[in-house]
Amino acid sequence: MSLTLLAVQTLNGLQLGILLFLVAAGLTLVFGVMDFINLAHGVQYMLGAYLAVAAFQLTGGFWSALPLALLAALACGLALEFVVFRRLYDRSHLDQVLATFGVIIFLNEAVKTIWGAAPLSVPLPALLDGSIPLTETLAYPVYRVALIGAGIAVAALLYLLVTRTRLGMLVRAGASDAEMVAALGVDIRRLFMLVFGFGAMLAGFAGILAAPIFSVEPGMGDNLLILAFVVIVIGGIGSIRGAFLSALIIGLTDTLGRSFATDLARLLLPPAAANDVGPALASMLIYVLMAAVLFVRPAGLFPVRSA
């Protein structure tokens, strides 16, 4: 276990944590404010990546494709909310789960029909197509560092938006008592639409950032959605601060666990047994962590007070 490998995997863990936060932030707002279980949130991450591919093919540049793909992700989120999701707000959680699972299947097949099943990608922007030397023989991509920085900047802006603006006040009030907010004259349906569209845009932004470094393919958001649900459960449903901190914790735990679990197992077990136990333990770590947090704090690390 070298310090260089530890540094690289720590940066990779932060990168995963940032992507998780961008997906989980919208998910926790939708769940916290609207009490709506949206299993299709992961496909909005996938749509963001595919829209980045389409926008790049249209404009020929990453920076010109970025705002175009971001607006398209917002439009897709609002269209889904208008056509499908607003009809489910007053339905049971089981109905919401079944309907949004159907949306997952539909959109996964839709992108196969439009873009095909083969993996796609977006070239790295020339400005960020370089490496930062960590040692004489090892360097870390500039784009991944920029991704971490962009995620932290979005987290800071989102925190200010939620805690320091009137819209953020309404979102926090809606998360605490939506019926009271509606009774005070706020158009709660419009608030729900704005929250849903903003959450979809954040997930799409994560997909846009991921497009140059990961394969863009159908179903790419499904595994990330599972991790995003773990993030909001640990952080506290409806809490942006909790989503950010728990996303970083999950990203680091998952990445470092997969890198070093086998080495740590060899300290206690024979090499053959450690090779079997290590990967199995690594895949369980985040769920063990979630169980431990819920045992101590059942509402998560930073629960949002509700009426």
C-alpha cells in the first residue's frame, strides 16, 4: 500500500463522491420536499450524458455543448414532471415506485433506439486535457481535478440557494410542512415543478461531467442511483449538507475499500482466503456503514425537522 496509490484513490473517491452528490442532491430535495420516490432519477443522469454527446456532435466543442446539454436536461426533467410524475404525487409510494420503474425501462430503450446500444463518449476539452504530476512517474488528469472543483462550487452555490434565498426558504418550509406552505398561498404545485426540474438538471449536470471520462451507455445511471439512495439515507432525507458530506464519505469508502480491502484482509488471513474475502468485504462496506449510521442516528446524520 503506497502513499502514491492512496493519494490517487483518494482523489478518485472524491470524484465519485462529487458525482454522487450531484445526483443525490436533486433526489433528496424531491424526496424531502415532495415525499416522492423517484427511481427514474438515475436515468436523468444517463440522459445528461447522452445529451452531452448530442450537443457535442451538434456544436463541435465541449464548452458550447455544456450549456446546451444542461438546458436540454432541465427541459427533459420538466417534461417528465408534466407528463408523468405530477400525476403520482398523491398516489402511494408503491404506485410511485412501479411507475418510475416503468420510466426507467422506457428511457433505457429510448436511448438505445436513438443512439444505439454501443458505448459513446465525449472528447476531453483541450483546456483540461492534461495531467498534474504527483510523482516522477505518476500524474493525475486535470479534468478529474476540475470535476471535483466544479462539484464543490455547485455544492456551495446550492447551499447558499437553499439557506439564503426566498426560494430556498420555501423549499425548506415545504420539506417541513407542505400543507402549511400551501395554506399560506404558495402555489405548491409550481414549487414541486421547480424542485423537480432543478433536481433533474443537477443529475443531468453530473452526467455531462461524466461523459468525457466514462462510457455513455444505456443503464449507466442504475448503479449510481443505488449509491445515491444510500447517500440520502445516511445524510438525512431533505438535507443538502447531509447529502454532500455523506456523498464524500460513500465515495471514499467505496473507492478505498475496493482498492485496499484485500491488502487489509491479508493482515489477518492467508493470501488465498484474503483474495476471496477482500472483494466481498469491499462491496459490502457502504451498506455496513449505512447500517451503523442508522443504528446510531435512525434519521441520518443531518435530519431535516418535519411537522
